[in-house]
Amino acid sequence: MPATRYVLFYDYVENVVEKRAPFRADHLALANEHRERGELLMAGAFADPVDGAAFVFAVDDPARVEAFVAADPYVANGLVPSWRIREWTVVIGAD
């Protein structure tokens, strides 16, 4: 059975594009670590306006997604004032 899908939603602070620069490399490195492990399938910021982001994870335990959030420099440095994790039932495009 394939891993459960979870979508992590981030809400960003205003002017995040300017504020994220000092933390962007570490944020992307963290995301790539999870991608290389096969946990993070895709991720990206919403555009026009850049006010949030979505990450699609395939993991057996949502604690893996929570661990990503806890380690993310965007969260630690206040660029993400709120976030939520939702289990996602994929109907089309699944494995």
C-alpha cells in the first residue's frame, strides 16, 4: 500500500519574498533532503500574491511532516505565522 498523502499549507508574512533571502538556501536544502528521501513529492509558493505555499508529502506518519515544519528556518524565523497539515485522498494521478 502506498504511503498516505498529506498537504502542508503555509501562510506567509507580508513581503516574504524580501524577508526570506537569508533563510532561503537552508529552507530549500531541507525540502530537498525530504525529496531525496521520497517523502516530499512537490512543493512551491502561491503566486500573485506570494502569501503562502503548499507541500505534498507521501509518508506513513504525519509526524514526519511535523518534523519538517519544526526544522524549517522559515518557521523558526517567523516567516510562517501559521500552518496546517491535511490528509489528502488522491483520486486521479495516484501511484
